Amino acid sequence: MILEIDLGNSRLKWREVDRNGTRGPVGWLNSPVLNLGLEIHLTELPRRIRVASVRTPADEAALSAWADARFGIIPEFARSTAAIAGVLNGYDRPEALGIDRWLAVLSAFTAERAPVIVMDFGTAMTADVISADGRYLGGFIAPGLSTMKRSLLWGTDRVRFDESLLSESLRPATDTQCAVNRGTMLAVTGFATSCWTQCQAISRAPKALLTGGDAAAIASYLTFPFEIRPDLVLDGLAIALP
């Protein structure tokens, strides 16, 4: 069995992949890396551990120490490269492209074999575009839905609300809670729609692939064609680390 881990900004996701390549259900937790041993329960011992990490070297070292102590395995960390699996990294410095974005691009193009736009709605929002011949053409990054809400709580004295609530409408609001929910959702959907328009101008992609923890909540407000693919980052690990 191979254990796959997506060590993100806000949470950690994992799943098991058996020797036939069958992917198990995805689990997730918000706990720090050092609590992994208490909260990840596996059906069998892994023979490999593949990791996508956007966290600090200290967090990666903690994860490696946990894996070594529990399984006697040093995890393999995926890194962004200039090219792999028919996808050409268009970043000026290929290694600087966030590994979550790179893995999502790899798995999206491998699955579609067509021009595609990948939108990830998490702590940050990203949109990335791939051409028909597998060239990564660039992308956009902005604060995600929860990050926008937290910035209001941190940066204001009197704008107070429950940041866990989501918008039920995009109509102008008559109370602060709804005004924040609707305003931040409007910002997110405006970002996504503008990115779709900009990326379409260079790729002619037939649809966007949505991923990230907030994708399902945001999807109902989008008017362009899309599919939700919640595990694009995890799916890319087998491509980057075959």
C-alpha cells in the first residue's frame, strides 16, 4: 500500500492506494503534523509515502520524523519540475511553482488531454491554465474565502460575524453577517469568472476543473462550465512520484 498525503495550509488530507492502484477514501484533519499518529488509522502498513506539502521545512521534517518512527519509512516529497508526463512548466523558475498547483495541473491534463483551466478554492484561490499540447501557461493567486473573512476580523474593530457561515444569496444585505458572507462570495465568484475569461482568451478550454475545500460551496454561483474534482492534488502524486 502507498500512503498519499496532501499537507496543505489549513488541513491535511490522506488516502491509501493499494497495489492495484485502487484509491481509498480520503480522510482529513485540521490538527498539527505532530498529532498524525493519533488521528490517521490505516488498513495496512504502507510501503511508500508520497507527500504534497506547501508547509514549512520544519513541518515537513516533523512529518518525516513521524513516518520514520511509526513505519520506518522516509516520505517522498513531490517537487515542481521543468517538465514531466507531457506537461511543460511555464514558470520562469519552474521549482517556484507551488507544488499543489503543479500536481493539480499534472492530474488535470493527464485526465483530460485537452486545454483545461484548474481552479483551486482553499486558503488561497488559484486559477491555472494548460494548453492543448500540455504547456502550463500561467495563473492567478488571490486570498480564499476563509482568508478574506479572517482578514476582516483581524483588520477591523466593529465588523464582527460568524466566519463559518456561508452565503445563501448574492443580493445586497441588510445586516453585517450577510454583508460579509455575500461580499466575500461575490469577490470569490468575481475572481473565478474573471480568471475564466482571461484564461479562455489563450486556451479555449471547454471547462474548468474545480478543486479545494470551498469548491462545492462556490460552484453554485458560477456560470461557466466546470466539473468538481476534489482530489486533483492527491491524484497528481502518482504522476510526479510514479
